[in-house]
Amino acid sequence: MLSLVSTSPEETFRLGAQVGQLLLPGDVLNLNGSLGAGKTLLVKGIGTSLNIPQDFITSPTFTLINEYDGTYPLYHFDVYRLEHGSELEDIGYEEYYYGSGITVVEWGNLFPNYLPDDRLDIVIERLGEQERKIEMTGIGTRGTQIVNELRRSGTCTY
Ligand SMILES: Nc1ncnc2c1ncn2[C@@H]1O[C@H](COP(=O)(O)OP(=O)(O)O)[C@@H](O)[C@H]1O
Ligand SMILES: [Mg+2]
């Protein structure tokens, strides 16, 4: 696990950009943390590394999924408002998760049965007005690889 503390929105954005640089088609990120933690901001950072302007990226809370055209497609889910995970089946979530784009799921832990075995788990915890603890855990071969690459690239750890 990789754990760090962000002390500003800019820092969280930059971390997202760092993560975004390492991502490849088929990667899935499971992003959790209370409302206002900084999940969507982190996705904006990821998007910037995929050449998606940050203003394009908005919260998919009401749309369930937003799709962006970048270096690779970015599929941005927010499953907060779903009542049943089976609604993900209705929209064919597997086509996204196992497709040729990068998928980020906000609130993925609400429906753990609908997460792929291989993924990067990120938890953001609000410590103060501007302080956020960010923990990243690689699940499966690819998830582990991403965390190792982040560590190697000097993403600070505690
Ligand atoms: N260190 C920080 N990291 C991320 N967001 C921060 C930080 N400090 C303050 N914020 C603010 O918290 C809010 C996070 O909003 P958002 O990314 O939409 O959260 P979420 O998607 O988790 O509900 C933004 O208004 C942002 O400016
Ligand atoms: Mg959000």
C-alpha cells in the first residue's frame, strides 16, 4: 500500500496526473472517500495526463457514467446513487471495465461484487480543510504493478 498526505487541491490534482501517466487501456481504478474528499478532482488530474482538459471532467453523480475522448478513452463512473449493483449490468459495465479505455469508478466499494479482480484501489480521507490522506492499494497483478511504478517514480510515501 502507498500512503501519502495531500495538503492542497493542486497536490491532489498533481497526484492524479502522476497516476494518469502510468495508466494503460483496460486499467480500472476504484475510488472511495466521503463527499467532498477529492475523488472527482483526482480524476481531473488523471484526465490531464490523457489530454482531457480538466474543465471537461464533471461529476457523473447524476449521469452514472461520463465518457471522455483522450489519448485513451476515459470512462468515469459514479455509482453513489445506484440502488442495486445489478443496474451496472443493465449498462453493460463489463464492456467498459474490460474494454480499451481506462475506467475510474467513484464509490466502487458500495458494490464490491461489481469490481474487477485486477484494479487500483484508492481511498481519500478528509483530515482537515485542505488535508487529505490518500491510500493506494494494488489488487491483482496489474494493480500491484501500478503501485510499484508509482513508488519507483518517487511518489512520496509515509
Ligand atoms: N487536498 C485536497 N485534495 C482534494 N480536494 C481538496 C483538497 N483540499 C480542499 N479540497 C476541496 O475539496 C473538494 C473536493 O471535491 P470533489 O473532488 O468533487 O470531491 P468528491 O468527488 O470526493 O465528492 C474541492 O472543492 C476541493 O477544492
Ligand atoms: Mg465526485
